[in-house]
Amino acid sequence: MTLATARKRSAKPAPRAGGSGRPVDHGAWFLVLPALIPILVLSVGPLLYGIALAFTDAQSGRTEPTQWVGALNFQDLLHDTLFWESFRIGLVWAVGVTVPQFVLALGLALLLNEELRLRWLARALAIIPWAMPEVVVGIMWRLVYNPDAGILNETIRDLGLGDGRDWLSGLASALPAVIVVGIWAGMPQTTVALLAGLQNTPRELHEAAAMDGAGAWRRFRTVTWPALKPVALAITALNFIWNFNSFALVYVLTQGGPGGRTRLPMLFAYEEAFRYGQFGYAAAMGCVMVAVISVILAVHLVGRLRGGEDA
């Protein structure tokens, strides 16, 4: 059986639009309401309130009523070099975590997809970081990076590579050290998503490609990757958004220091709102971040739709 024949056999016919002919059950909306109401109350409501707050001069400790200032907060934001520096750091952080995270998770997923002894144990161990709260992960890695008694510096000293360094306080090492933690903490969810995609790839395609004389790399390029590509694109887009919005992990590790080297946009907005009491200005920062995330989602969805049409 050739690879082309295997593809035809594994392909499922697309369902016809309206093939069932059944009318839409409007009563089904009542079943959705228990899940929809919390989303509207806890997500959409605060989002709309935050957008409205961005056009005011809301501050903490004021006795005067809040005034509508229009786009003044956004005008100030355009000239705020500290915010745009935090935005640049956020992009570096998001890309620096997302790309290695995907590459390493792909390799781990390919390994866990093989018939190995104690594979069930390896899969269980691989998702341990996912089960740990971000605060716990941050505290654990602070101990790893401890300049005096941390396991990293102790290992460096034992190997005779030097005296170690203060990884989270160094201006040059803080952001790379935090990125390593972000990669470690986010790998499990990416691995699980990619492993699920690998297991949905028909095995007969690999067998047919092997019979055609394809090597491991060619089988990955012509069989595995085309089947895995939708999952890979989706999880990469979600990871980028989650990483760009990171707060707890970086806050526990460095609180944005040293010297703002790890101050992500979410940390900057948090400081403006709850340290300096500038709620309207912080809300404007949140609106900018929401706009950026919306653009990323729109590009991702358009790409997915065009990919579906080409298929």
C-alpha cells in the first residue's frame, strides 16, 4: 500500500452543510446560560468597565469625582518610554519562551509517542510542572537560583566553573534566567497538546511511507507535520498570548527587577494601578494589551481560515 493510497483511506468525508435537515433547537441556549453568565459577569463585564475607565482620570485617594478625559491617557501612553520598554521586554519574553518551549515540547512529544518501557511513568512525570501553581514554581526556582546555597551555583562550584552568580539580580542574567523558568513551566501543556495530535495521526500513513522507502525525517516532513500543523499553530498562538500576559511567575521571581529588566507590561500596569493609584492610566495600558492580543488572534484565525480553504 502506497502513501497516497493510505491518505485516501484515512481521509474522512466532509459532512454536508445542513445535511441533517433538523431545525435549530433554540431551547439549547438555556443549557448554555449556566456557562455563559459567569463569562459575561466575570470577563466581559470587567473588560467593558476597564475600557470605560481608560477614558477617565480615576485615581486612588481622590475626593473629587472622576472626570472624563477622553483619549488623554492614551496620548500620555504614546510618550511613556517606560511603558514601551516594558512592551519590548514583554515581546522578548513571549518569543523567548514560546519558541524554545514549542521546539522542546515537540521533541518530548515525539519521544513519548514511541513504544518505550515505562512510557506511562515518563508521561506522568512530564506534566508535573503543569500541576504546580505559578507561585510555587517561582519560589522553587528562586531557591534554585539562590546565589549562596542554590543548586545551580553549587553545581557550578563543584564542577570548578567559577563561583556562580546572582542570576535574578544581575542586569544581564535576570531576563534569560526568568525565560528558562517560563520554558520549564509551560512545556507540559504544549507537550500534551502535541502528543494528542501525534496520536490522532493514522499509523497506516507512517507504515505506507516506510514501505515507500521514506526515512525518519521524510516521514516527519510529509506525514507527521502536515497532520500536526493545525495543533501546532493553535497551541503556539495560545502560548504566545499566555506568555505575553504573564504576571504571577515573573512577579514572584523578580517583581520586575533588577532596574526594570524583567518588568513585563502586566507588571507595569499593576504597579501603576496598585502602587501609584493611577487606575485610569493603568486601564489604558490594559486596553493597548487587549488590542495587541486581538490583532494576534485575528491574524491566527485568518490564517486558519485560509488554510482550511486551501485544503
